[in-house]
Amino acid sequence: MTDTPYFCSLVIPTKNGGELWKRVVAGFQKQARWNEVEFLIVDSGSTDDTIETARAAGAKVFTIPPSEFNHGATRDFAISQASTDCIVLTVQDAIPNDPHMIEKLVAALDDKMVAGVYGRQIPQPDADVVTARNLNAHFTARLKREVRSLRSPEAFEAMTPVERYTLCNFDNVCSALRKSIWENDKFGRINFGEDIDWAERVLKRGYKIVYEPASAVIHSHDRPLSYEYKRTYVCHRKLYMQYELDLSPTILKAIEGFVFWTLGDLMYIARVEKRWREKIDLMLKMPVLNFLRAAATYLAVRDEKAGKIKKVEGV
């Protein structure tokens, strides 16, 4: 590693970030030590002013064809171009929650046995009530700091699928890692879930993973139904492939899940959402969304078990 004036390198994959990207960049420019942050983006075919916005903030810009984007390999390429050992990873729609977000995140790397650290995600202020509730119930919304490690690779094999998934949870929406460790364990060409895949490997090598809620980004989505289906599908296919986690082992379980989720959502919307138009829109949306999620959860594992090759784009 050559001498560098930076204390960390910020890596972000981009494509048509739009107005939200400008808010993200502005948020990073307000970081307390921004003049000591090396800023790198890898853009995969933006046709708006995403690249210009990054360059105006001092970013080193690398471009690749859209067809070459890969969640693991694209991040590997960007990290390989960084000049520091401390790599901060995030995404083009995650806004830093305060001016010390980067400092709070990378502080965990002071422990040389910490391979990676990830931060908290806070819903956008305009997120609908169901999206906000779901994100606030996720691993990345916890308020308690956690340090995870593994006694041995054999201990991992003795865990249940849910225990394995919980242990290896890691999220590149807001994370930092040590490049010197990454050099021996790159993300690799992985289409989805490169973060949890990497976390499992470094844990098995004896390193630690830290969850640091003091470092947070504002990040949530209002996605089309088609996208939600595809994302649920690739997520649960990955979870079964990596941890043998199957949440809908039978059609009956999938139906039960659909009914349970939908009734819970409708009751929650009726109780929490006060605006009538939004209340009606959500009540019409959730049964369709939950049906698609239940179908995707069930079909993903069936396809993975059968070895079916199914290319899912845009996730």
C-alpha cells in the first residue's frame, strides 16, 4: 500500500442516481473528515448527470458497460483501485445520517481482528408505514452494537440455517472493511448477496464482524411490484444456497405465510396510517405484494433444489 493523504476510501457503484444521488453526495461532503476521504465510483452506464455530480465532489470515476455490472466483481474492481486499507462501501441512494457517519463506522476497524463492520439503516421520511415498519424490524435497524465471531468452521456446520444467516448478516448498503483482509477474500463474481457470502468466509478464517448502529444511513425504497418479486426470489434462492434456509418448504406453508403477512399488514395499516388515500392504496397493494413474495419465496428454493438456471436482471 503506497503512502496516501487519505484515512479511508469511499466506494460507490452508480447508475442514473438522479436527484437522490445529489443529496447523497452532498451528505458525504458534509462529513467531518471529508477532505481525508478518497472518493471512488464505478458507473455502469449512466445517462444522466450522475458522473458529473461525482466529479464535482472530487471523485475518481471508473466506467464499465452495463452488461459488466456484477454486485461482487464491480465492488472488487473499485476496491482494487483504492489507495487505503480502510474501505467504506455504500450505495447511490443511502444518505449519511450525520457528519460523523464514516468516522463512527471505520472506528471498529481499529481492532485488527475485525474484517468488516456495517451500520444501521433508517427509513426515508416519506416511506410508507409498512416499508418503515419492515425496515425497522430488520437486522440493520437494531440499536444495540454487536460483535460476532465463530469458534471454528466446524461450529458453523452445527448451526441451524437461521443461526448461520444471523451470524453472517452483513450489508454493503453501509459497511467498511479492511483491504488487506479483502485481498485474500475478495467478493468474487456474485450476482446477489456478495456481502453475506464474504462475511461467512472471513468469519470462518477467525475474523470478527461488527454491527455498529451509531453509524447510520437513510435508506429505503418504494419499489414496483415486479421488482419486489424478483428481489424476493433472488434473496431466498441465495439464502437456501448458502444456508439451506427454506421459509416456505411446502405450498401450504407459502399460503399460510401469505395469509399471515396480509392480515398483519392490513390491521397495521388500519391502525397506523391516518391518511385515507394512502390507507386505501396500501390496503389494495399489500395482498398483491404478499402473494408475489410468498410465491417468490416458495419458487426460489424449489428452483435452487432442482438446479434450474434462471437469470434475473435488474436486481
